[in-house]
Amino acid sequence: MLFKKKKEEVRSIDPSNLPRHIGVIMDGNGRWAKNRHLPRSAGHKAGADTFEKIVKYCDKIGIKAITAYAFSTENWNRPKAEVDNLMELLYNYLQMAEEKFAGTNIILRVIGDRSALSEKINKAIDHAIEITNGNTGIILNMALNYGGQDEIVRAARIAAEAVKNGEMTPEEITKEFLDKNMYTGDNPPVDLIIRPSGELRLSNFLLWQSAYAELWYSDINWPDFSEKDMERAIIDYQKRNRRFGKV
Ligand code: IPE
Ligand code: IPE
Ligand code: MG
């Protein structure tokens, strides 16, 4: 009897076929904490540590951009104590920007509606962005008070304003125009979206950009997500056949 030889497992990343831009929905902090009988805040703290680790790893392997979903437009609906805790965590992280970004080549950006964030946080964001200004490595988009629907509405309003002011015609509102007016307009296209924690939904993340992104999910809660898991996601991505509607 003939036995077909099992196809050899691909065990390492092919550097010539990296996803250019990865979106990560950093979910499962609460469940991680619950499993350990810890407060949700401990989960968010652990999630923040994972975030730093994964961004550095992505920069190291040559990913051009990463968008990390840190706070959605819907997350305001959580209990005030949790929202306050998340904002405090964010502020503390930004306060340590010198230390956090020293020796890295990360370019920090923030996407989302910053007008709802406190002045204190906005100042800290500006300062942190300034620190990474001269860097040339990975673009790190922190999605804060970010919603994909809001982002599309914002782009539509930019187009409407331009038409109203006679700067363009309605026919000039194209996919390319809207694409450029997303927060990620000058980033490489989003090739891969990762959602840990077992949920199978986008939760208002990168709705426009996900049109042809590859989706990858895992049951691991975000605080437990490791470099190895990111490697696994990229290897899986490299096995996908991206057809873009063609045969
Ligand atoms: C993600 O973890 C963090 C934010 C949404 C800010 P969650 O807090 O949503 O964790 P789960 O989904 O309750 O486990
Ligand atoms: C998505 O997670 C938002 C972030 C990770 C920042 P959620 O926990 O808010 O998503 P849902 O509510 O489960 O869809
Ligand atoms: Mg969640």
C-alpha cells in the first residue's frame, strides 16, 4: 500500500512574504484575569505588557505597520471605574514614553477620535509621538476611542466638505480618495487581522481596511499571547491563497 508522505510543517516565517500591516484586537484581558481570580484591572495591565512585547517583536521581524485596538468607541459603555482604570493605564504608559521607546525604532501614532480623551492624555500622546518622531521602523497605530464606522463617517465628511467648497466633484469621491482619508491612509494595506480570545467578530475594527485582509483568530486571551503565537499567525497567513476575486 502506498502512503502519501505527510507534507512537512512550515516552521518559520518567510521574510519575503510578510504581512505589511497587521491589525490586532487586543481582547480577553477580563477573562484572563477572571481565570486567575484577579480584578479586571490586572488583566488590562498584563495586556499592556503583551502589547509592548508583540510590537517589539513585529518591528524586529520587519513588519511595516501594526494597528493595536486599545479602546473602542463602544468601550465607553463599560462601568466608569473600568474606563477610568483603562485611561489611567494608558496615561501611565504614555508618561513612560522615554523609557518605553528608547532604543526602539517604533513610530508611534494614535488613531481614533482624540477629542473625547482628556487634555492630560492628549498632551501625553503628543509628547510620546514627538519622542518617536525621528524613528524609521514599524508604524504603531494605537487605536484609542477608535471605531471603524466613525472612521468611515469622518472620511465621508471630509469628502462632503471638499465638494461643498468646490474643491472636488461628487464623481471624484472614489475608493482611493476615501482610502487616503482613513486614519491609516498613508500606511501599507492591512494584510492580516488577528483576534485572540475566541471571538469571531470585528467589533468595529478596521472595517474599511478589512475588505481583503486575512483574518486569524485564536482562543488565547491577549495577556497570554506570545511571540510564538504571532509567528504562528504569520506562518498561517503565508499559507493563505489571496485571490482578490480572481481565479
Ligand atoms: C480587551 O479585553 C481590553 C479592552 C477592550 C479595552 P476585555 O476587557 O474586553 O476582556 P474580556 O473580553 O472581558 O475578556
Ligand atoms: C474590542 O473588544 C475592543 C478592544 C479590544 C479595544 P471588546 O471586548 O470591546 O469587543 P466585544 O464587546 O466583545 O465585541
Ligand atoms: Mg472583550
